[in-house]
Amino acid sequence: MQSLLHGSPEAKAEGDVQVQQHSRIVARGKYIHGFEIHRVQPDAVEKYKKAAEQYYTAIKDDPDLNVKLSGSWEAVVGEQDTFFHILEYENYSGYDKSTKKIRNSDVSGHMKAYKEMIPYLRSRSSQLCQEFAFMPTAPPHTEGGVFELRTYQLNPGTLLQWEQAWRRGIEARRKLLAPVGAWFSQVGRLHQVHHMWQYPDLQTRKEMREQAWKLDGWSETVSKTAEYSMLMDSIILVPLPYSPLK
């Protein structure tokens, strides 16, 4: 009865191995990306921006932390008064070391700077993700325009199929526009994938998406995406002034 209700130890072990194998197959394994999402009180947005700049600029410039800030953005279409920060760590060991140093940073003041953001928040969440090997995160650049973050809540067990469909689709779409990055969750909200694109403006985004439908294989990628997903979100972001990606 215990095996029927909870699964046998053998089945659990096999499931764990499958998850690990999928991660090895689809991931660019060197890095872990931390997604930090802050929902800010509407009347405190400008104060939050100043506090966030102080905190994230300081940690990205601290050589002892060995952490990179991929970017910081504010949502302009989607959930309002929401800010996204993506940090890059050298795998889980790098995450452990960096976050421990931040928590114990009495001298550098990183924790003090972080706490100065707290009074302006309505809520916060975090997630650890790995990069898809077919779409590594873009290096810092200044191209202007807007960013689109697309998030998919997958049906459990469909990550590998999603990756295969998007690997083919991305190769076709690169002819139109270079992606910023793609990630899948490992800790936090599970069975989620994210990918990000940069456009000069929303009108160009519309035109690029229309052109994508003319590419061989793109319609199949979209069809598979719908098949494997329970929920989809599209959020339009603008980078904050200190963001390395902007």
C-alpha cells in the first residue's frame, strides 16, 4: 500500500535520475541564474528604484562576490509596479558562496542596502534557473528599445519535448532577431521556462512576430508550445539605467 500511495523507492530513484538527465541534456551547465522579482508599492516606485540601484550596482561591482548582474528591468505591460533582476552565479556552489557573503556583509553593507528596499515592497519571490544550451544569455550591451519576457508553465514531464521544439524554432527565428536568453526553473516555481527578446519598439515586435510565421517550422514550434503548456505570460520590460543589458 505504501508503494501505491507514494511510489516505491525504485520508482522515485528512477524519476530523480530522469530529471537529472534532462537537465544535463538541455542545460548549459556552468551557470545558475537567479530570478528576483519585486512587486513594489505604487507610491514608492521611485524610492525603490534608487534603493535597488544602490544594492544591485554594489554587488555586481564587488569582486569578492563573483556574481554578475545580467540585467534589471521594470514591467511596463503586464503586472504593474513589478521589477525583475537576473543574477548569474557560477553554478550552485557559486550561489552558496555569494549569498553567504551578502548575508554576512557587515563591512561592505550589502545586506543593509538590501534591507533598504524592503519597506517599498508588496511582495517578492525568487527562482533559480539554468540556461538552455541552445540559447545562452547575451553579454552586456546597449541597444535600446524594449524587452519581452515570455514565461510558460509547462505540463510536468514535458521539458525535454519543449526544448526540442524550441531548439528547432530558435534556429529559424535567429534569421530575424537574436534572443537575449532562455532558462528553465530548478528551484522555486518548477516546470517553468522563460525566454527573453529585445526589440527596438512594440511596432517592430509586431512586425517581427508576423514575419516569423513565414519561416519553415515556426508554426510547429508554436503548436507544440501550446500543447506542452498550461499557462503563458508575456511581459514587456524596460531596462533600468544601471542594467548591463539595455
